[in-house]
Amino acid sequence: MPWFIRSKKNITTPTESKKDVKKGLWYKTPSGKIIETEELKANAYVSPEDDHHVQIGSQEYFEILFDEGKFTELDANVESKDPLNWTDTKPYKDRLKEIKKKTGLNDSIRNAVGKMHGRDITISCMDFKFIGGSLGSVMGEKIARAIDYAIKNKTPYVIITQSGGARMMEAAISLMQLAKVEAKLIQLADN
């Protein structure tokens, strides 16, 4: 059925269905300009129209930083649990299920190894899409593991932060991760 008909003036549109454009092909800059997503990606997610830095996640950072975007993820299956059986407006377990499904992430940080300018490197990257990049028990553990990997394999270590702070659903357990990470960073500096 045509989507536009003016029978009094005998105007109709073709009866073929309207074509849908794939989501994500275009990006609207804060200044209102429309640019192709590929152009934005080629410019390291900085809008050429107004120099706006677009918020990106760990996948995009890894693709930018590692040579040819090739990397191996470390500890990909380590995921958040609910150590305190936390419930506020909904159980933390349910929040975790929802955010994992929505983002495809297991936690708010990912570790990866690969090459940068031909040199081996270890990178941890927080991802704001997962509960605001908040620090929980898994983040602390994954940072510690990445630092251990960097020390063992004698690679430089880079961490990209974008966090909303400690994860309240894990209370003191999330805060204890600060000491754990600090101790590992001191160990890294000593090597």
C-alpha cells in the first residue's frame, strides 16, 4: 500500500516498500552536521566538523591502538557476580544480566595484548557502557592479571580509564580493589 496518496490531485507514490537504512551509518555531530561513521572512525572518533571527541568503548580503543586492530583478549570470561546479594530497586544479579546482554561485555574492563608500532604491549581499557565503567571486584582482578602478564612477558602496560567510580553494589569489596591495583602498579614500576 502506498504511504502517500493524494487522490484529489491524482498523486501517488510507488507501491514498493520504503527502504530502511542500517543503523550506525551516519553520525550527527554536536554542531548538527551529519558525517559518515566510517569517516569518523578514520579520524579516530574525532568529528572533523567541530573537533568533538566521541565517546568510544574498549573495542574501538583496541582497534585504534593495536597494529591493524589485531589483538588477543586476556581473561575474557572473568565476569561480575553478586557477592553481597545486593538489591535496591532491582537485584544486582538482574542488573548484571541486563547489562551483559545489552553491551556484550562481561564487566567494565577488558584486557588485551597485541602489537603497537611493532612492539608487544598489554592494554587494559575500561568501558563506560558497563555500569558507568565502575570499579568492582572483577575490574581489580583483571587489572592485577594484566599487570602480572606485562611483568611476566616484559611488555609495556597501558590502562585507559573512563570510570564512574566504585561500584556501590559491591560496597567495600569494590573499594578494596584500589589497594590491590595500587600494589600491582608499584610492583610494575619496580620491574
